[in-house]
Amino acid sequence: MAKARPHPIVAQLRQRREDLGLTQATVAHRMGRGPTSISHWETGVYAPPVEAVAEWATALGVHLTLALKGASR
């Protein structure tokens, strides 16, 4: 199965995670999800469900509106 290119909002959230020095596992734990969820989303294996994007932004301390705005650039 070929990987899809991650959505721009996913790239934005990944960059924020890296800027904060957080691991994928730490963010997944904050979201109450399995440790591979973030990895799969960030690499384009799977697209995150809409509700997960909101949880992800919250786990990183980002307002979802700002994340969406940044992704549209």
C-alpha cells in the first residue's frame, strides 16, 4: 500500500510537536490513543479522523482555528 502525502494540517501539528520536543507516544498518550496513531498520521499511512485532529491540537496546546489557518498557507 502506497503512503499518501500527509494533509497540511498534519504537517503543521507534527512541526508543533517537534518544536515542543514531544514524542509521538507522549502526544498519543495525552490523547488517550495508541502509540502508533500519531506515527501513522504523520507519515500518511492513515488520515486522522476529524475528531482526532481537534484532540491532537488540544494535546499540543494549539487552538484548532490557528492550526487550520496555518495549514492553509
